[in-house]
Amino acid sequence: MNFQAMNTATTIIHVFKTSVVSEAQVNLVGAFLNILLPYDAWNFDLEDRDRILRVETSDLIPETVITILNSQGFECNELI
């Protein structure tokens, strides 16, 4: 009988307000997010007035996402 280790870490959804406005910009930022978050889920809602980025993770520090977007010239603030 095989036993698989259970992931007991709590998953948190972080929500960020961004200045990302186009799919091309999502692709640019996404390249970095995919490297940083290879096992976590993220998505943008460009139809929302705050151009929301949602990141589902168990171990990410929100400031890391903010730094990545800022380094690419985008505004990014976590919504609480």
C-alpha cells in the first residue's frame, strides 16, 4: 500500500490592484510569475477597474509579487 504525503500548508489567495492593462502585459509579467510560482495559480482580471491579479499560494510573500511587477514598470498594491 502506498501512502502519499499530504500537503498540510494552508493555501491563501492574495489579491493585488495593478496597472496591467493588456494581454501582452499579462504575458510579460506572467513569464516572471511562472518562474516564481511554478506550482501556484495566478490570474489577472483586466475587466475589473482595479486590474486585479489573484495569486493562490501557500508560501509566497506578497512583497515578492509587488517587487516583480514594479521592476517591470507596473504599479501593484495588495488589497486587504
